[in-house]
Amino acid sequence: LIIIDHGHGFKTYYGHTSKLMVKAGDRVKRGQVIALMGTSGHSTGYHLHYEIWQNGRVVNPMRFVKAQED
């Protein structure tokens, strides 16, 4: 599990990774590879578990997903 604290009450969570590419305390930049996707627990295949938290509450990540422009 990787948790990134973005400040202003926002944190993102990334789970089911196979290899971490950053360590606690690292500063990361947009687009940087932070982990490799994997499988763990009782999952049936490779995938990414992604959550956005705002002020201690989980929020719908679709509010923050930007559509790709042609």
C-alpha cells in the first residue's frame, strides 16, 4: 500500500502492488511511477486498488479523473 499526502486534506491510496518504487518520505511528481501493479490477498488477478480521501472520508475518484483529450 502506498499513501500519498497531497496536502489540503487530500490523500490517495494505491493497493495490490507487486513492487514499490518509492519509500516513505519520498517526494513524488505527477506521472512518476510509484509502484508496479500486482495482486494480493484474495484477488483473482492483477489490478490496482485506488482511493481518494478528503478530510478523513473516502470520496468518489471520478470527480478527479480527467478525460483524455484527442
